[in-house]
Amino acid sequence: MKQIALILALAFPLPLAAQETTGEDGPSLMERGAKLFFRGLMDEMDPALQGLQDLIEEAGPAMQSFLREMGPALVDLFDQVEDFANYHPPEMLPNGDIIMRRRSPLEDAPATGEDGEIDL
């Protein structure tokens, strides 16, 4: 049994090593192409990522202030509202008030036919 395990352990690395070698001293064309592709992608994305980092640094203190001030009110709201699926999307009134209308149970009920069957 030990001999079989030893043979299997020695046999597995050989095909893997044979697949990785290209016969050349350097990387294969696919490896070089992939490296060039990802290097170009990183060069293109660098300005956008830098801009995102700057935005996060600017917005960080404002977000902390918002959470400090509004956190207790949001916790209270989540305690009062059991399931947001029971409400319509929030609406802003002309005076600036925001309301959330509760859905009536009959709004979401499927339509039934004359004999009580549900039409799908």
C-alpha cells in the first residue's frame, strides 16, 4: 500500500511539470500576452482608481458625521418597520416631506376567477 502511495506521489508532479515547460527559457506567448493585457488594463484603470481613492478620502468625514447624526434615527426606523416589502417606495411631497405608504393586503392578492381559481 505504501508503494502505491509513493508511486502516485511521484507520478503527479511529472505531468504538471511537463505541461508548464514550453521548451524555451522564458514564458510562453500566452503568458506574455496575458501579462501585457493586464499591465495595459492596470495602466488604463489607474487614473479612475486614484480618483475613487480621492473621493473616498473626501467623503469619509462627511459619512462619519452623517452616521453619527442619523444613526439613532435609522435604528429607530428599522425597529418600527418590520418588513419593507409591506410598503410602497418612499414618495417626496411638494413640501419636502417623505412618506412611505403601507400596502393594503388586497393590492398584492392574485386575481381569482368566477369559480375561485387563480389565473397565472
